Amino acid sequence: MLLEMPRHTEIFGSVKVHELQRVLKLDSGGFENPRAKDISSEELKGVLKRSAIVVPVKNENLNLLDGVLRAIPFDCSIIVVSNSERVSQDTYKMERELVTNTHDLTQQEILIIHQKDPGLGSAFHEVGYEEILEKEKLDGKEAGEEAGEEAGEEAGEETGKEKKKWLVRDGKSEGMIIGMLLAKSLGKDFIGFADADNFVPGAVREYVMDFAAGFCMSESPFSMVRLHWRYKPKVVEDKLYFKKWGRVSETTNKYLNLLISTCTGFETGVVITGNAGEHALTTRLADLMCYSTGYTIEPYHFVFLFDKFGPREAEESAEKVGAEKVGAEKAGTEKAGTEKASSEAANAGIEIFQIETLNPHLHEEKGEAHINEMLTGSLRMVYNCRLCNDYVKSKVLAELEGLEALQEDWEARSRWKGKPSHIMPPVGRIDVGKFMKVLKSSSESLLRCKQGATKCEVVERGRGEKKNETSSFYRP
């Protein structure tokens, strides 16, 4: 693959944000070029073998999901995390059959799990990562006790038992965290994310290759690759209009760049992937990052890194060294490991690559409400950034006041300034071995189809025994 060399790199504390790089040739000839980076197929394949691609799914068109799964390169492991309907129509069952059939035909390693699997919630509870669980379920015991006071002790105990079923909260971010842990259980070094609603399977294949190319160029074990779609086609008067920018990404990029500009004193436009749904990061970087809930996870990547590793953090680091050591000792080995990883990342530097795809991105439209949710959520993240000064806050306020949807929703206007209610801590503190042991013993939806295996393995709930599963239908 042949890519442009980044012409400029914005250094912001320990964070290096590389300027946009275009894909010049998907299959290059291996010639030296001072203005471009030629990456051999052997290098790309080496990264792909160490990669897992997470595909979050929620009631997507099965034909689109089928194309996405078949487009992901064989050397990658695929992890499908579904939050699809299971009550009125068991969409998850159909997704699972699709995964089984894809594996039967290709022998590629694929895992699939449902986000609302009670066994998954139990696994998070057992390892102490309760920030991802539904709040009402955490209060189940107390609810049962209250019911016991009113309706008798026995009824209260039954209510408490019924309510104390640990469930993962709804949200794209939560599904992505599940995918990260499954990728870690496979020993993967790189974790990528691809949406399941892409109409063009060939574009998905390019995205994964772009991820691999970015990691081949990285000089730091703490790196991230974010993709910028070359075009996002829309139908305008019965014709395709190849639009360059989306409203949400354009606005988010504007204010993320303003954050950097007001801190450095020099205006910049280096950030152009604020809402990049297609992105990938090294497992070592994934381990030390915090994550916001829902659809704000992508812009929060920048906000977290700016807050944690930005210039102010570098200035204060000398004063914090002693305090961090004492704090780590008191907090135990888990926190100590996270602090050590953060220190290593600050010293090695965190690289963010932004690559413009060759393929356009054509996906299903989610409606105006979805766009407004993403936009207000992104701006809320910028507003609550530690580096956000009064000037930037005033600009964000002015932007939000101009949103018609927010003007009509008084409840949203009253609460959006508050800090995000769900910021989930680093997954690096989770004991993955213990997590998988609990998950395998209690999951009712986990299915793993190993590479080269003729049958998929499903864990029998509660017994840890495995049985074979084959697809019940055929898709060409």
C-alpha cells in the first residue's frame, strides 16, 4: 500500500496528531518514494494476524452485516457484539446463524455475543468493573429489601433476587468495551472497529488495510489510527452527491482544533477525525484510556488524551511523581499498573494517524434525531474538557444555542452542561483471565468459531462444556 507522508505533526504535550494522509495506491509496487510511504504486503499481513476487528450491531440489515463480515481480511479475528432485539423478533438468533454460516464457508475466526447476556453482566460484576452495568440493577438488592419491609421478608428476598441480575448498559461504547476484552482474551495487539451498516463491502476491506498501514508507520506502542472518509454520498434530486463533510464531524473538529489552538497560541486545523467511527488502536493504548458512554466515545478519545497527556499534564508531572507512587501503593496493583502504563505512554508518546480513505462511505441513514444526539454529545464532551477555557466554552454555548432541536427540548438544555454521567475507567485494570472464566461458565450467547475449525464452539451455560453448532440456513 502507498500512502502520503504526513506533511505536519501537531505536538500537544505527549500527543502527536499527524496531519491527514491520503491513500495513493491500495496495491503498490514497492518502489522508494521520498514523498510517500510504501508498505509491503508482508508487513500488512503481519499486523492483520495480530488484529481483531470489532463490529457493533443493533438491528442492522442482515445483508449489510453479511457483506461487512465477508469483507474483513481473513487474517483478522472478527468480534461481533450485538444489542439487537430478542423479544418480539429474535434478530440476534439470525445474526448468530449468519456468523456460523460465514465461518462454515470461510473458516475465519469469528466470535459473537449479545450485549444483554446476563452472564456478561455477571463477569463485569465479578471483576469489579461495575461502571458498565445498568444502575437500576446495581440497586436491586436495596429494592428487594424495601419490598420485604412492605410485603414480608420472603417476598422481599425474591424481589431482590429477581432484580439483582447484572446487565450491561445499552450503548455503542459499552459494546466496544466488550469487544476490546474479547480481543484481549485472544491475545491481540491491535483492535479495530467497523460499523455494520456499510453498503460497500470493499470499503470495509480498505478500512482494515488502512488500520494496518497506520500501525506499520507507528513508532510508538501507544498509537491510534482514525479514518476520514473521502466522500459521504447523499441522494440529492435523484442523483448521488458526493459530500465531503458531515455536519457533526465538521462541528466537532472545529472545537477540538479550537481547544488545541487556545492552548498553544497557534491556530490549527489538524484534527479532522473527531467522530471517526472507523478507528483502531493498540491494545496497550486501549488499556489506559477512559471511555465515555454511547455515541460520544470517538470525540472523547481526543478529550481524554488532551486532558491526560496534554501540555498542562506535562508541566505538572514533576510535582505529581511522588503523589502517584504513594497513591498507586495504596490503591493496589491494578491502579499501580494503570499509572505505570500512563507513565510509559507519556514517555513514548501517543501517535494519532489520520488516513483519508480511497473508497467513499455509503451507510444507512439513522435520522435527524440521531445526528442531533451525536452533535450535542460531542459538544458536551468539549465543553467539559479540563483544557476548555472560558473563550472556548462561550463558542460552544453559542453553537448549541443555535441548534433548533435543543431550543425545543428544554430538558436537554437544562442538563447538557453537566459533566457526563458515565465515564468508564480503563479496561487495563480488568483481570481478563478471571473475566473470561466467569463469562464462559455463565454466558448464554457467547459463540466462538475458531480459525480452521469445521464447527463453531458454544459454551453450555453453567457447566463450562462445549458443543458444536452449525448454521441452519445457507447464504451464497
